[in-house]
Amino acid sequence: MPRFAGPGTMMRLPAWPTDQPLDASLDVGFVGVPLDIGTSHRPGARFGPKAIRAESSLLRPHNMLTRAAPFEHLQVADLGDVAINTFNLEKSLVIIESFYDKLMSHEIKPLTLGGDHTIVLPILRALARHYGPVGLVHVDAHSDVNEAMFGEAYTHGTPFRRAVEESLLDTARVVQIGIRGSGYGDDDLAWPRGQGFRIITADECWGQSLVPLMAEVRAMMGAGPTYISFDIDGLDPAFAPGTGTPEIAGLTTPQALQIIQGCSGLNLIGGDVVEVSPAYDTTGNTALTAANLLFEMLCV
Ligand code: MN
Ligand code: MN
């Protein structure tokens, strides 16, 4: 079958039949979460999973840079999309959490195609119920630690504030990389630092190899369970324009690879790429990049 033909699953993997219960034969499951009702600016991330899957058809099984060959070691399937309720955010969070609880009960590691960043909260709830508080490698232009947005607790700008309040994170093992742009005040940086997060602003990354930083991150994460949450707006809009809240002067695509490849050897329990909004992605490069970042996560 030509790579561009056939069913549009992630990396052309088998689709797990929706009428068949999950079982422990799977090591990793790709999951789409087509939710964008938590966004504050440009919408459209509900179409992210479909676009990422479409661009992923080009991905072959071997990683030519790291020599990783994940399918020689792991059973992987596309578990389809979570059936969110697009008219009700809080109900959707319950639906998402229950989906990931099922993955946890079979020790299946999730790699998630977002969806806006609100979805990381129910994912972290399910992970923390299984593993206890988790370490976090968070790439983003934004800290996503607002107390509220328009008075609402559950939005794409608040998930990590809620996660701290709910003790889902091991706050001494949280790093946020790529933070920049305009914010609402000093609290955007002061609050997460006060919780013990390590913040790496984008200017600390400009023109730098991130290989030394990732050695520090690996030491910080140790052997504890660690999750990767990658907001595509961590990248510069030159590389990833198709997103809801773009910020100039971001990370490069090679730096994104250095971050994910630098997680090799950690006790990784899953990851996501969120905030891909295909309507603003005229070339498909944003979705292509997201597909590749998910592949790199699978490789580590
Ligand atoms: Mn962001
Ligand atoms: Mn975010």
C-alpha cells in the first residue's frame, strides 16, 4: 500500500477495535483528544488529531538520527479518539480521565494527539492515581498556571495550577522550557517558581544547544515517573504557525528534538503534543512536526 493511502491511523498502525476491550498486550497507545473548548484565542485544535494522523503517514519505523527502532521492542496501536462532549468542558474532562484510567489499568503508556492543553489535567489525574505525583517536562511558550480565565477554573491556561493544587505533580521535578511573550504579570513566572518548578525562558535557549540543559533535566528527574507535555507553541511560529496562541522568538525544531531525545533513559510514563490548530497551518508543517515529535517520544 502506498504510504499516502489506506486507513488514516497514526503512523499507519493497526487501529484497536472500538468494540474490543483494551488488554495488557499493548505497551503504548496513541490517543486523539479532539477538544478545543478550553481555548482562549484561536480555536481549531479539535481537528489536531486528524491532521497529525494524516501527516504521520510519512513516518517510517526507524529513527535515522538516534537509531531507535521502537517497533522492535514495543506493541503499539492507534486507540482512536476519546469521545468527548464538545458542548460541555467539565463532562469532557471526566470522559477523558476515565479513558486514561482504562489505559492505566492495563499498564498502557499513552501518547496523546491534542487537542488544547486543558486535556493534560484529566490525563495527569489518571497518571497520578496510578503512579503517584509525577515529574513533568513541559515545553510551551506559556506556563499555563493561571488561577482562572474569565473566572473559569478549567481552561487551557490553567491546567498546571490545578495539577499542583490536586497534588498530581512532584513539584521538585517539574521543568518548563520555552516560556516567553507577553503575560498578565510577574506572577506568571513567580508562582510556578514558588512551587519549585524550574523555568527555562526562551531567551536562555536562543542559539544554544539544549543537550547540556537536558543532562541537568535528567539529573533532576532521576528514576521517578516522568511525563512529557509538549505544547506546539513552544516552537517558533516560523516552524509551527498552526496554533491558537502563537508567540514570537521561540524554540527551533532541532531544539525540540534535543529536548525529547534528551529524555532518553528517564522513566517515561507517557507524553502529549497539544495545541495544533490545522486551520492556521496552511502548509501542514505544524501537524507534520507534531507527528514527528510523537514519534520521537515513542523512540525514547
Ligand atoms: Mn502555549
Ligand atoms: Mn500550553
